[in-house]
Amino acid sequence: MTHLARGLNRLGVELVSTGGTLKFLAEEGLPVTPVSAVTGFPEILEGRVKTLHPRIHAASSPALPRSMPPEIAEHGILPIDLVVVNLYPSARPPPPAPSRAGDRDDHVGGPAMLRARPKNSRGWG
């Protein structure tokens, strides 16, 4: 991950991240923007909800923003040109106690961002 992040940084790509990856990149001395600075909304539910936001999902498109839908600009959403996510193995450990069941479901944001790119490509140029 460090080589990819350093290479992207050298190319002038703004790194936006969350949680442990944000901390890791910052500790490696890379400039990194917390996703909450993009969304204007803090991470909630002990960090389980952070990227599920229109400023992330509506911004993600594989097409250049030359024919961006008007509502994107109306809401001040800046295009995201590249998405890199950590995907976790689909095999799950035994269920935790019911009071902690949501803790193992950290498999939503990354896959949702990957799905947003082709879905959002319709109508973007």
C-alpha cells in the first residue's frame, strides 16, 4: 500500500482515507485528507459508517467530468477519479455476541464505492 500511495502522491493525486488506513498513511508521512473533510460529516457508529455519503458515492465516476450531471455541481460535489479500496475475505468468523454483531460487518463501504463507479458512469460523458 505504501508504494501505491507514494506513487499516487508523486503524481499529484490527493489521498483521501478513513480509519486505520488514514492513520497508516499519515504515519508514513504522506499528506492524506480524512474522508470526513470531504463529506463534512464525522465517522459514526464507532467508525462503521464513514464513506456512505453522496459526496463520496455521487462523486465517483470512471468518466471525466466534462458532462457532469448538474446536480453534482449544484451540491458542490467534486469528482473522484480513482477509487482504491481494501476488500476483506468473504469468509466470516463465528458470530460474536449479539451485542457486538455489527462489529464484524465492515464490508460495506469499499464494495459500495466499487459498485458506485459503473452505476454512476451513466450520464457522465
